[in-house]
Amino acid sequence: MELPIPLMSLDEEQQLFGPYDCHAKASLQRFGVRFASRDGVLRLIGEGDAVALMGERVRMLLAGLRKGKTYNPGEANSLLFDGQSEALHAAATEAISGDCHEPKSVARSESVSTPVGRHPRMPRPRTDNQAQYMQAMQDNSLVLGAGPAGTGKTYLAVAAAVSALREGRVKRIVLTRPAVEAGEHLGFLPGDLHDKVDPYLRPLFDALNDLFGPATALRMKELDVVEIAPLAFMRGRTLNQSFVILDEAQNATVSQLKMFLTRLGEGTVAVVTGDHTQSDLPSGRSGLVDAMDRLAGIPKIATVVFHKNDVQRSKLVQRIVEAYEGD
């Protein structure tokens, strides 16, 4: 039997294999389960029951790492091979067990100097509306975030998605936006599909790169843990156990937004963001404005409206928003 487990970083791989691959060797000796890693995926290979047991313990260790915990090799060894629960880790010894034949001083040094499972740079809300927005994404299945540029609608939504993924509340992140040009006709863009949609989706790439770092963000996209796609590609799909963000929703038509909202499956959280005061649609009502009116009062759906005082991008942007408010 072979069980694949996607890894989010090289740090996770290093923690699972242990110093000098001691955890991988112990797994083979004790359970007959071989560790193999390739292309960001850990593969457990062995007899069915043994692989299932080791898979459960590996996932338990990964869940702790993704919540920001750090384990020295002895603690990781105990969790993998003694089946200790998370509650026992506070009392776990700092000494290395017999499976990791390293001096105690080396193990302690690694635990202090090389923390594994580092959190991305998670932002904190700076205004009351941002705090309300973050809480709404914790408490509801659908959140509509509307307001001017620079208020953190997209960035905070991506941060909430990353947090949900690391905590195991969702299995993947889906980022999407309508491919609508801002008053200019760019013509036919060269390249393959990725090259054509990249300019429209670049703001979502930027937020992801800023939170994870370019290397980890790219790895997560390659593993399909993070998907970034135009809104048109959502049709016909069912999104389960996902955190889905629709950005620039003021440029989605009413029918497009209805299509998007009816894609949401079990265990999925959706956040729809945009500036409800402007739209690049050539005609017709903005889907975001329509949804804000149509979905008001429905349980598990929240709307948060940002204002000029919530602009955090820069003081200049705040003054520009104020200057255009009367239009």
C-alpha cells in the first residue's frame, strides 16, 4: 500500500524525516513503513494497517506544525512512534529517544535555532471594520466584503484562508476574479492559458507570495493546494472543503455571481470582495451590489462594508478616496 501526503514546505519534510533520517529509519524498522519524498509529496509505503497508522501520526504531527508549534527531534519521535496526543507534548522530554542517535546538545540546538512549521507573516486587523471582517470569516460560510481600495479586503481574506488551511478546517484555497479590463482593451494576450490570465490574477499572487514567500506559494500551487483561476472557469464545479475568494466582484455580472455562489459545497467558506462604488462592467448591475441587497439577513451570510477611515495602504490613497467620494 502507498499513501501520499502533500507537504507544504521543505521544513515539514525535514521534521518528518528527522536528523540524519532517523525517523524514516525508525519507521522502517518498527513498522515496516518506508518514507519516500518527491515533488513535495511524502509517500508512506508498506502493509495496509501499518501505513494507515503511520499516516494518522504523520498527519497529527503536520497539524501541529501548521498551527505554529515547534518540536525538537525527541518530541517528534514520541508523537510518531509512541502515539502521544498533543496534550502530552508539553511534558515531553527534550532528550532524544533511542531512534535518533544524536547528542542531547545537538537536538536542543536544532530545536532552538531551526524552528519548523513557521507561520507566514499573518496580518492583524488595524481598524474596527477589519476586526469585524476577520471575525465574520471565522463565524460564517459566506462573507461579502465591500469598500474602497486599500482597506485590506483581499489581503485579509487571503490571510484568513491561509489560517484555515493550516488549522485543517479546509483542504485547499481557491482564488478567483473576473477577467475584466479596467477601461482598456488589451487585445489578444500572447502565451498559454497561464500567461493570458496572469495579469488579471496578479494581485492574488502578490498577496499569497507576501504571506508565504514566493517559493512556498509556488510549491502549494504545484501541489494544487492553492488554485488561482478566472471566474469563468468555476462553472460546473462543486467546491468542497475549500476556502474560496472571489476578488473584484464588482466586475462580475449578477448571473456570474449567482453561478459562483452555487458552486459552494460542504465545508466551504467563501469570501466575495470588491468596491461596490465602482465597476468596469460595460453595462448592467454589478453582481456584488445585487448580492449585498439580495442576501441580506440570510443566516451564515455576513456583509462588512469598509469606509475611507479603513484605508491602510497609504495616507495618499486615503486622501484620493476622499476626493472621489462625491462622484
